[in-house]
Amino acid sequence: MKFTCEKKMLIDAVTNVSKAITERAPFPALAGMKMTLNKEDLELTGYNMEIGIKTNITVESSDYGQCIIDAGLFSNMLRKMPEDIVMIDVSGNYQVTVSSGVTTFNLVATSADEYPELPLINSDESITISQPVLKNMIEQSVFAVATTDMKPILKGELFEIENGKLTLAAIDGYRLAVRSEPIKYDGAKKFVVPAITLSKVTELLSDNEEDMAELCPTLKHIIFKVNGYMVYSRLLEGDFHPYRSAIPTESKTEVSVDRKQLIATLERTMLIINDRAPSPVKCYFENDTIKINCKTSVGKISDEISAVIEGPVIEIGFKCKYLLDPLKVIDDDRVKLQMNGSLLPMKIVSCDEKENYTYLVLPVRLPKD
């Protein structure tokens, strides 16, 4: 098969499809990218039996054929080409010639006969949402997904649609992130998408408010349609944790603080914390001041920032990273920290009136001085 194509368009397509290709492929055919040519239509597919990414681009050709090619090597060759147009020629014995101007590369492809088909997903339902909104929702919650296999269902995010509102929830047993947004969808829907899939989807989502993403879920799979790409993924099976009952509706101590100042303070604290010195950060809330203290085998830090504090004085400890993660993704200048005691979860919310983001983190017992 032979075709001519714009270099940048082909590089972008190969790069994005390659996100679904892993070095530890279940079998050899999946270690490469599948190329299928049907005259002027070139289909590129990456698949690892868990996630599949497929796209179609327009090329100049009257030919047919398919093969499996090393996506990484192919992409690097394309990037080094001197001209904006490249020509790809795959011979009958899978010898590939990549040429542009006076430059020619050669590499070897393989037959696509053993490449597995992507899941056949026939979904009558489609959920449409703004790409930057979906991107923001995922980024504000996916970091709270579990990374261990203790409860496989928690290695994904819950997508829950009720009363015209989409809610994403992630929980790992120590913290909970919940993000909601109104959408145009009649009916109710609930499914759990693996976090690894969402990370791939996020990389494809644009920041243009006019761009829309389409979600097509079935009983066991889902397709994300984003900017000409189709991301296939299995869904996680099981009962997701009933997280709503864990979110406090009232608080005894409420703190309003500048988000960036609190981030800067916690990032200074992180300098003395590592895997070998995982001591908690101690937070003391009193007289409109937050006092931060931490002592590890590496060193110690004492810091403080001003805040607006209402309610009883409280001393509470946390894993520093668990406090930092939500602060880095909240958009507002100020956040509220809501507490009911030194051994009960802290609730972090925005100070705006949207009330569409909630983060809950469990405290740790502080060592006695």
C-alpha cells in the first residue's frame, strides 16, 4: 500500500493513537500500531486490550492495505523529515519506505492478520459535554482514585447522572473528591471508568469552549469521541462506595484562607517530607492564624499564614500531599476548610457560590511531642 500525507497531521495522529500502546503488550501484535488504508482514508489504531484509540485521517491514495508498524520509531522518523509532505510505501513483504524530499527511511512492518478487533460497541445513548468542562472535572478529581488492588472498583471514577447533573466521584479510602456540573441529558446513568482511561482522554480534550465531547456508554464498555478520536475502554464492574453519606453537612470550625498562600506553605513543608520521612503536617487553627509544623528525620519546619477562622480552636494532622492535591486544582482564590474535630475528616470546598466541588480527607493521629 502507498499513500502521501501532510507530515504534521500524520505525526499528531500517530502520537495520540500511541497513547493506547504499551511496552508490555499482552501479545506481539499489540506492541505496534495498526494502519489500515482504504483509498483516501487512513485508519490508525492503538490497543492494549484495556484501552483502544482510533482515528481516521485523509491522505492521497487510491490503494488498499493494512499492517502493524512500530509507532515510536515511525513517529520519530516522521519528525526528522525535511519537508511538510511525506510518502509511505509498504511492500507486499512489509518493507516500509518513508520518504520526504531527499530523505528516505526504511523499517519493517508486520501483518495485521492477528491484530484483535476493538470491542463492538452499539450504544443508543450519547452524553454530550463541553470538552474544557469535562477536562476540568477529571483533573479536579482523578488524583483521588485508588492505586492499589484492594478494591478494584475504586481504581476508577464514578460517573453518575441524575436530574440533569453529571457527578464524578473518586475515592481511595483516605480521601474523596466529588465534582458536579449540569448537563443536557434526560434520565439516570451510572458507570465507573478506569483512571488510566481518563488520563488518556484528558490529553485529547481541548480548552476551546465550543468543542464538545461525546460519551457513549454500554453495560461493559464506553467510547469517548473527542476531536476525531475514538477512545474505547472497558468499564469497571462492581458496587461503588456509597460516598454521599460520608460527606458532612455541618461543621464546628470553618476556615477561609488564601489558596495560593496555603499551597506555598505546604510546598515548603514538602521539602522535608519523602517516602523515608513521611511524617504528617500538623495544623493548628486559632486567632485567625494557621500554624503549620512538621518534623521528620530530614529536618523540621514551623510556618504560619493568616486566615478567617470561626469556631473552636483545633489541632489536626494530615498527610501533606493529600492537602496539596485539591488546592492545586481548585480555581478560586480562596477555599474553605471545614472541620468537626481532630479525628474527623476535613472538608475542603470553594468559596464561590457554585458548590460544585467537594474534597474530603481523613486526618492522621499526631505523635505526642
